[in-house]
Amino acid sequence: MTLVTPRQPREEDASPARTVWIGPRHCPGSPEEHNGIDDWGDTLPPSGVDLAVLNASFESARSEDVLAWAFGEYGPAVSVVSSFQNCVLIDLATQIDSRAEIIFLDTGSHFAETLSFVEQVNELYGLNLRIITPGANAKPWPCGSERCCELRKVAPLAGALRGRDAWVSGLKRSDTQNRASSPIVGWDSAQGLVKINPLARWTNDDVSRYEAEHRLPVHPLKALGYPSIGCEPTTRPVSRFEDPRAGRWPGTDKTECGLHV
């Protein structure tokens, strides 16, 4: 597969994000620091890959089968990106490839409970975990400000995925209206990569059921009324009568951070 060649990063986003490596590293590249988001030179999927056919074939497939295909197709050139709201995707992925690269975006504003959960899950699975933190250019844009998500999530992820052919996310169609038509396998034109959503057909109830059946550790905030967990300053608990994502960016009309649009 031909890799997409990025243009040079914009000067305003040239401040590198910081990469923290936890555990062995068996993927392409080295633990270098990464620059911010790029404007990709090619927004079309690689020739010879019929994503529509693939997506249709996966609509009735198990998530495990989707992940098995992803790791078989892309090997070490695919990374799993997890928000650590739960560890279902990690549990499924590491059953297929125990050394799969797991990426966590540490925005600098996560709940302490989330960071503790990351440590707990990492210790349990012995993950090939890569923690990405924002570059210095994010400092003027604290959590909740206009460019916060761009510089603390979107740009660092673009740098972290440089050199990859695909990435795996925990996106679910049931999360928001914007995600309702998300494919299981699709082309991410923003990243210039194939994007794989093995949990696309899952609901929050499916996640809870899997956690219980497989006795997985559960994020401690879930029991405190946080069905959707983001950064601490922009996340509040919700009642059982509210939409599960009503607690994200309360008081605004924002529904997405930019990673899935």
C-alpha cells in the first residue's frame, strides 16, 4: 500500500507534541517527538482498496473478526487509539495481537480517575502503550477554549499516526447523530488513513454487558453518573433521563472534539 505523503506542517502548529513510551515498542519508527497536524497532500483512499465492499462485508461481522482483518492487513502499521472511557476495545484488540500499539491522548485536563484507570489497564494487560501529550503551542489554549481540542487532540494524533496506514477507534454509531452513519471501515481524509471502527454497531448497553461478562475493570466515574467521559473541565455527570453525552461540553452546542469528523 502506498503511503500518503504529508506536506510540511503549518508554522503555527510546528510545536511538537510529546510522546511518552510505556512498555516495549514493536511498531515502525522510534520514540521521536512528533509535530502537529498536517495538511495531507492526498485525500483519496489508496488504489486497489474497495472500502465500500469491505464495509458491507463487515456489517454482520464480529468486532473480533474486524480487528483480526485489520491486524492481518496492516500489521504494525495500524494503531489502536483509546480514550480509556472503558477498556473493551483494548481487551478485544489484545486478544488478537497482544503487542498492538495502543495510543492514549493525554490532553493535560483528564480526570485523575481516568489517568488512574489508564495505569490500571496498562498494568493488567502489559500494553504496548504510547501516551501522547500536547506541544507547547497548546499552552495558550486551555481546556474549553476555542482551539483546545484542535491542539490537544487532533494535532497530536495526526503526528502520532504519521507513518501508519490505518488506525482503529472506539467510535460507536449510537454516540451522536454525527456518528450514526459511520462505516466500520472507511477512509479518514483528515488523517489520510484507513479508519477502522470495530465497535460501530455497539451501544452503551453492549459495552456494559461485555464488561460484566468478561469481568473487565470499569472506569470509576461510570458509577458516578458519567456514561461519557472527556476532559474534567468540560464534562459533568448526567441523570438517567438525559442523553448519555449531555454532559460533554455542557452549556455549548459542541458535540465533537474533531477526531471523528
